[in-house]
Amino acid sequence: MSHPVTGSRRSVLIYSFVWLVISATQGVLYHYVLQYPISVVVTDSLISNFLFGFLGLLAWYPTRYIPFQKHSPFYSIMAHVVAGLLVLGVWVLLTVGILNASFSSQENYLEFLNGTIAWRAMLGALVYLVLVLVYYLVTNSQKLQERAKQEERLKSLVREAELNMLKSQINPHFLFNSLNSIASLTMSNPDEARDMIIRLSDFLRYSLKHRENEFVSLKEELGRMKDYLAIEKVRFGEKLLYSIEINEECEKFPVPTMIFQPLFENAIRHSVYESVDPVTIRFTCTPDREFMKTVISNDYDPLVPSMKGTGVGLQNVRQRIQLGYKDKGSVKWEGKDGVFTVNILFPRIFI
Amino acid sequence: MSQIRIMIVEDERPARDLLRTYLGAHSELEIIGEYDNGFDGLKAINELKPDAIFLDVQMPKLTGFEMLEVLEHQPEVIFTTAYDQFAIRAFERNAVDYLLKPFSKDRFRGAISKLMSRMESKSEEGGEESSIEKIRQHLAQSDEKLHRVVIKKSGKIHVISTSDINYLEAQDDYVMIYTNEGRFLKQQTMKYFEEHLDSQQFVRVHRSYIANVTCIERIEPYEKSNFILILKDGNKVPVSRSGMQVLKENLDF
């Protein structure tokens, strides 16, 4: 923890300004009320106050290194008293010494000065006390800030862990049913079986790899999603149709890895799994100035009561977007006229 | 011994292909039909009465389990499933066998020989109780929440979304389910529905009644210390004192 005054230029200026104001007040008082000449008044004010100002900086150290929280109150108080007496003693000796030497001819003033030493010492003790209190306040608020920072860091760690968990959820139904399809294809169509194994491997590797890389180009993300859809298409044949349209500008856009996977999975689960008729899944991407807008839609039969509860996958995606883009992105969905649509806005400028 | 008549109910073509290929090696088995969804499978099973079925669990329209709930003819069942921890326990105890996809030829042969010995002991002892009832009972213990209910009414199969249910009423061994499209009788216990319906939405307001709280229009005092619910469709549902307590907690008033 750095010194609250000398730690930054701004606090040095503020601290000096406060002492200047005090000096000025004292000077005005001495000059107009007690009628001492300007030179005497200015010297007295500046020397006594700035000496105190400088020595007062030292009061920080007992506050910092002998805090109440760590030591018995008696020990801390004694430490402050001893330090305070030292500071006061040095201050009084220096001030009185310097002023006596500077104005040896002004007997009137010197009498006043030497008569008020006790008062000055008491006033100094008071100011010293105020300083110590201020230092304690500053230390505490710094500690609080540091704790808040630590909490924030912790939260972001937890967030990261949560994200990893959300991302790594590959549906075991998908995995084992795909393997079963491959087993079947090895007999009827070995070439297609090999293709499917490669696609499945690419997709699984991608879903493992993304733990390290937070962002990939939309092109790569969609490439893996196409693998995913192609695998599902082997299982469901003509029942599953899909179209993915993106232009060059969209291809390069970075997106969080596996962000679309739960959406395609949902689309398949709620449409293809539940339907006996062909369904189409569409993906489009439209860039504009502020956002990259993606739309995933799928047909569904609104009359068929859903087997699975809806929303977990969608909530996860929304959470990832909100956490990842600090509430600047958005995820919206609606089911209307037999088409379910999910809109995502990715902010284009994001630091 | 005559041929065993087999039916395949499975929604994925490659999975059906695989089963058919494996079955080709067993001349004692005859495939009498293949269906790609629970609805068609259910109809065909009731009509053609196969000896045994290969049944996928996850299927469109009607899942394998929902199909079992409303099946009239009860064949032997060999489940084929990808991943379903709870159901596997049900199969272990009660089904002829279950095949975890993907499965080998040897594993398949094992299931067939289990089926054969079951069929033999069945024809010797005569009329052994079907295993389907036991599977049903076991599945009813699952703690998974209910999203839809399958009901057979005058020969037709109705699939009702739980959110369309207004209230349920106990009727001896059955439960009457009231919806805007009419009422449906289901052989099931109130306890089952109390445990498996979403407890945010459904409250056991009375020993004999469960109400969908989103359908409540207002609550009126009734007789001494009892209350009665007036539903949006005009129906009235009695509330017991303990039911009122649960309702208060649920609706936060």
C-alpha cells in the first residue's frame, strides 16, 4: 500500500493546498488581529505549518505498520502516542528554533511566540490526531477496494468455470446414436461411415479445443456446425434439411466458440426429433454498423406438446452472450406460425 | 415351434438397417413390420400383435415409454437406447433385454437367446404375466418432471401438454384430467401426478384435487373454514385447509 499523500501527484497537490489554506488563515489572523508585520506573519505561518505538514506525513507509518486490527489496542495507542510525541517534539523545537533565530530583533513577537509554545503543541496534537484518523479512513477504504477487486476477479473465475461447463455439454444421445449410425453404415456404405467418423472427430475435437480459445471466426464455428448437421442428417435422412448462408464479411467475424451448438441442437431436438415430416433449419447472418445479427430458425409443429422442457439451452446461450459481451449483446427467441426463431446480436465493437 | 414375429419401432433409418441386418442371421425370427414413430408403432402393435418388439426410447410423436403406457397388446420388449441411466435400471429388472447403441452382433445374439428362452417358458407355463406392467411401475418412480401425458380415449390416443391441464380429480384407481378440450381418464395415482407435475404450476389443494395455479380466477370462502377455487373456465375446485396452506405458500399471499 503506497502512502496516501505522496502516492500520487494529485494527492500531494491537495495536501499542500490544505496546508496553504491553513497557513493563510493563520497569517490573516496574526496580521489583522495581532498586528504583526507581514514578513513575520508569513514566515511564522509557512514554517510552522509546512514543517508540520511534512512531519505529519510520517504519521502514516504507524497507521500502516501497527494497525489496530493486528495488535492490541493498548500497543497501537502507545505506538501512536510515542510517534506523535516525537513528531510534536521535533516540530516544536524546529519551529521555535528557526523563528527565534530569524527574528532575534523582534522582541515583542518573540515573547508572543515563546508564550504560545504550549498552545501550539496542543493544537499540533489535535491536528496530528485528525491526520491519524484520516489515514485510518484511507487505509480502510483502500482495503475495501482491494477486497472488491478480489471478489470481482473471483467472480470472473467462477464465470469462466461456468462457461466451460456450459460449453462442454455434448448430448450423450447425439454421440451414441451417431456411433450407432456409423456401425450401421460400415455394413451398407463403408465410405459414408468413414466420412461420418471424420466429421464426428472434427466436431468432437472442436468441442474439446474451445476450452483454450475463447473466440473463433464465424466461418470455423459454422464449419463445425455443418459437421454436426451432416452427422444428424445421416441419422434422419430427408427429414432434416438445412441451409447456412453467410457472406465474406460475416465469415471473418469472431464469435465465442460453440455458441451456436446448443441452438442447432435445440432446433434438431424440437423439430426433427419430434416430427415425422421434413423440417428445415436456416442460418443467416446480416452485418450492420453496430451489430452482427445472426438468425437461426427451424420449423416445428406447435400442436405437438413438447417432450422436453424448453429453455435450458437457450438460457445458457443468453447467459454466455450477456457475460461475454457485458450486456451489450442480446439473444431473443420466439415461436410463431410454426417457425421458431433465435436472433443474436453480437456487438461489433467490443473491447 | 413356429416363427417368432418381430416388430421394429425405431425412428432412425441406419439404426433400423442395422437391426434388420443382424436379424437376417436368425431364421427363427420374422420381421412383420418396421415403424419410424411411436404412433404408427402403437397402432401396428395393437393390430398385428407381434410376439416381440425392438423399441427405441426416443421417438417423435410418442416415445417408447409413452407407447408402453397405452399399449393394449403386450409383446415382449427389447429396448434399444443410446443413453438413459434411469431407464436402464428399469430394463435390467424387467425387460427381456436392452441394447445400448451401438451394440455388437454377439450382444444382439445374447438378447435373441434371452428372448427365445422367455418365449419357451411362456408357452410351457402358459400366460405368464407380461413384463410391461413392471416396467411401467418402475418408470413411474422416475424423478423426471412430466411435460406431457398420453391418454387413450375411445380408441384414440391423446397427447396432452401438462400446461393445458386445468385440474385433476381423483376417481378410485384413476385420475380424471380436465382440459379445455374435454376430460380424460388416466389409470394413475394422485401421488404420481403430485410428484411428477411441475410443483410451481400444480398444487394439491385437496385430497382429491390438484389445480393448475395459472388457471385460477379467484378463491372464495366456502362453508366454515374451507375455500373453493373458481377457475377461469368456470369450474369449481374445493380446497382443504392444508391445501390452502400450500396454495398460500405457492402463490405468496
